[in-house]
Amino acid sequence: MFYQELIQNLLNALQWGSFYALIALGYTLVYGVLLLINFAHGDIFMVGSYIGFFVATLLLGQYAGLMPVHLPPLLVFLLTLFITMILTAGVGVTLERVAYRPLRRKGASRLYVVITALMCGLLLENGNLALLGANRRSFPELFTKTVYTIGGVTFSNVKILVIITTILVFVLLETIVRKTKIGMAMRAISYDRMAVPLMGIPIDTVIVFTFILGSSMAALAGVLFAISYPVLEPYMGALVGWKAFIAAVLGGIGEIRGALVGGFLLGFVEIFVAASFPSTLRDLIAFSVLLIFLSFKPTGIFGVARATKI
Amino acid sequence: MRRFTSVFLYILLGVLTIAAARANWINAYIQIIIMFIGINIILSTSLNLVNGYMGEFSVGHAGFMAVGAYVTSVLNIWFFTNSQVFGSSLLSPSSALYLFPVTLLLGGVGAALVGLLVAIPSFRTRGDYLAIITLAVSYIVKSSIENIQVIGGARGFMGMRNIVNSMQEMVNLPWVMVWTFIAVGLTVWIIHRFVNSIHGKGIVALRDDEIASEIMGIDTHRMKLTAFMLSSGLAGIAGGLFAHILGYINPGTFTIMKSTEILVMVYLGGMGSLSGSVLSAIVFTLLLELFRPLQVVKWVVIPLLLILLMMFRPEGLLGHRELSDVFPRLSRIFSPRERQA
């Protein structure tokens, strides 16, 4: 009985941590390249799930006349994911082009870029609120949820899908960053931003690529989140985004492994706290763990302290 | 004599405003706005100490404000009123008049102690990681308040109106406004003196280069401790006043949105500029009120304004300068000491 509960909670934690990990990947990618905390990232996640909502309802033919053919469910799901990722990547790149790049060109202090990012996040949140109204939307069911029970442990296909997707995405990103040429360029930029353009590497292209990667991961997380918890509201990205950021920092920001481990770790802490204490204590304990952890190891799990020169 | 001109002007302004409020020449709405301007001045100048002068990035200022608000309110209700929660009053309600500043100060002390939670990790880390710690502290504060049922939990805490009423029964003056004026004046004076003192220079040195300043013999730990505790303590005082203006507080007020508002004020005014912070607190509060009819769109317009500001004038209205540097004639009114390198 105890083990069943443990495994059940473990599965829940893996799923919950997957969302954090997917969003944290976006934070960490952008930070790794630009040393910029893209505070708007949590809201890109929110935008992602809204775009997913509109794409899915369009594909399911809920807007009369716009969708002549009836598509099979699997195709709808894959198309929704694909289109949402592209559109959300567009949003992320737009933010980069409109807000961050002019500041970078001017050589403004990093702090100003961080403020701009914070404000872009607020803009997305409240712009959404102003445009679409405060009423919650429920995400359509893209495929039927099946619940399996093995040895007293219940899990749905959605849960498995989320966990497997996260691990696949992690492997993919790790390969891109470690093995490909553009990944090498990304690492080079974070290593020495001044020298990279001298080597003939188009720095802006690499940065845009990073934003595309990060935002599409957020879109993926958004759609998967909306499938698992089908209620959408404009502020959904705020708290999840901040927590994902904490996951990224916990793992050591700038490290892809760190985002994955940090995300899962935060998921475990939250789920096990909720399972054994009153659930109102969840945020309190999660943040206290973070505070204590960072007091002892300020750079996170995989992070390395940057050498400071005088 | 010239050194005191600004003090006289400020006292004159305060007395006139309070007299006008007492005589009902200005209505309650405008009175509340004036008090909010005062609160925002305290909040933005105190955050500027950490974010501007010390160059850290604190994003959890509202948490300290919450601590101050709750400590002051709970002490006041406990001591001076009969409530179901804390039983009958320990002291006579009339003594609230004399002891209000004490509880306000205790709220500040409470907030300063919570500020230690940020100050101690700051010895080992700075920048982005410290920003997370400030964020975590503000969430911890909010979440703890939500979980303490005695003080109302997530439902909030009220009854501060009785304190204000009992103070007004004793001497008929708008007491919260009086204390707001006094607190604002003292805050600006303290921070002004602080940043121009040897401590302030030490903090600016810390911002420019931590290791170098340590080599030059600056006690960095003590500097950080003082700056964080002073900043959070002042925020706590602002919180105590805030609670007594509204008469009702709940943890939902002190979220990241509130912190963001304070951040906006600091960066609008310019980092490391005291007069900039004061100015931007006034401008921002008035802007918020002007945009109130826009409702939701308000929170679209404000971030947009700030993004544009960051693009075209990233150093804020007065970045690292004081008003007297921009308008040299002002230094005739304000003392020559206000000028800064």
C-alpha cells in the first residue's frame, strides 16, 4: 500500500516536474546564450496554450465553415502541436526583435533588459486579459484519456505522453547544443560574446534560433499543460513561469541538464509536500527549500561560479 | 540657514495639506491619493537603496511591506481594541494616539528582521541568484501569512479603522496622513543622509566592484546587512501606514504585481537618484489614478510606457543624478549638500 502510494506520487511528480522542466529549458537556453533572464518566458507559455486552444478549436471545426474536412484525432493533435510551436516561436522572436535587440545594440546594461523582459511579460498577460476577457476557457479534448491501472497504480496516457515528451525534448536539445554547429555557436556566444562575431558567426541569427527553441518548448509545455489541466486563464503563466525559473536556478541556470533536474526536483518537492502536509503549505515549503538550498550552494546543482576579475 | 529651507518648505506643505484635509477642503479620494503618494515615495526610495545604490536586483519588496503591515496591524488591534481574536484591549484605546508610532516602528523592525533572510545569503551570492532569493522570501512571507489562521489567513485582516477612529476621537486630526507625512520626511532624510555618509559611499563602491571595495577595506558584509535591513525596514513602515489607510489587508495585496509596481517607480525615476525616486513615485501614482478609468488596459499601458522608456531613456528620468544637478538653481532652495558626484 505504501509503495503504491509512493509510485503514484512519483508519477504525479514526474508529470508536474515535466512542465517545470520544459519551461525551465527556455529560461536556461536564453540565459546560457545572452546572460539574460527572459522574465516574459512564463507568459510565452501562457500565450502558447492560448494559441494551442485557438488552433485546436479551429482544426476540430468548432468555427463553422472554416474547416471543411474532418481530421482524424491524432493528426489534429500533431498539427496543433506543430502549428502552435511555430506561432509561439514567432511571438518569442518578435519580443526579441522589438524589445531586446534594440537594447542590446545600444549596449544597455543587462538590468534594463531584465526590466524590459518583466514588462513584456506583464504586457502579454494584461494584453491577453484586455483582448480576450477574464473568462476562463476550457481546452478541447484532443484525444480520449485512457486510464490504466497496474498493481494499484493508476496513470493516464496523457501523463505518460508528457513525461516521455519531456525526456525526448531534453535529449534533442542536448544533442543540438553539444553536437551541431549552431549549438557550438550558442556555447561560444555564452563563452565570449566579443570574440564570436570576429570569427564570422552571425550572432543575431544564433540568438533568434535560441529564442525559437525556447519559445517552442514553452508552446509544447503550454499545449501539454492545457491537455492535462484544461482550464486557460491569462495569469496561468505567472506562477508556473516563476516556479520554472526557480527550477532553472536550482539546477544551475545556463545548464540544460540543470533545467531538467531542477524541474523534476521542484516537482517532487511540491507533490510530496502536498501529499504529506496540508496543500496550502506547498508554496511555503517549496520556496523555503529553495532559499535554504541557494544559501548553501548559490550556483545551483550544475552551475559553476563565474570567475570574477578585478 | 539655507540648509533648512527644504525642511521648512516640506513642513509647510505638510501642515497646509493636513489643515486642508481637516477642514474638508479636499475630499477623501484626494486625501487617499496623497497618502498613497507618500507610501509610494517611501517604497521607491527604500528600494532604490538596494536596487539603485547597491546595484542588486531585489524583486520582492512587497514581501517586506506585508510583514510591516501585518505586524503593525496585529499589534494595534491586540493592544488597543476589543476583538474576538485577541480578547479585550490590553491598553486603553486612547493610548493608541501616543503608541501608534511605536507599533509602526516595530512593524519596520519586524520587516528588517525578515530582511535578514535576504541579507545573509547576499554575502555569498549576488545578481540573478539573489534576485531569486528576494522573490522566494516574498513568496514565503505571503504563503506564511496565508497559513496563519489567527490573523485571518487568505481572508485578510481588518479592524484598523477602529484604531484610526479612536485616534481621531482623542484629537480630531487626519492622523494617518500626519504620520504619512512624518514618515515620508524622515525616510527621505534618512536615506539622503545614509547615501551621503561613509556607509553610502561604501555601498556605491560595492555596486561598482565588490572585490575591489573589499580590498580597499570596506566591510562588505556589514554594508550589505545595513542596506538590506534599512531598505526592508522602511518598506515595513510603509506597509504599516498602508494597512491603516485602507483599514483592511490581505496577502493577495502584496504579490509580485505590487513588487513590480515599486520596481517600475524606481526605474522610472532612475537608479541611484533619490529625487528621481520621489518624483517618479508622485508621477506614477498620479498616472495610475489617471488610467483608472481604463481598467484592464491600464496594465497594458504602464508596461508599454516602461518598455518605451527603457528603449529611449534607459537610465530613467534622472539616472544617477539628482534634481539639483538638472536644475542647478534648485540648489539654492535645497542645500548644497544634496549635490552628488
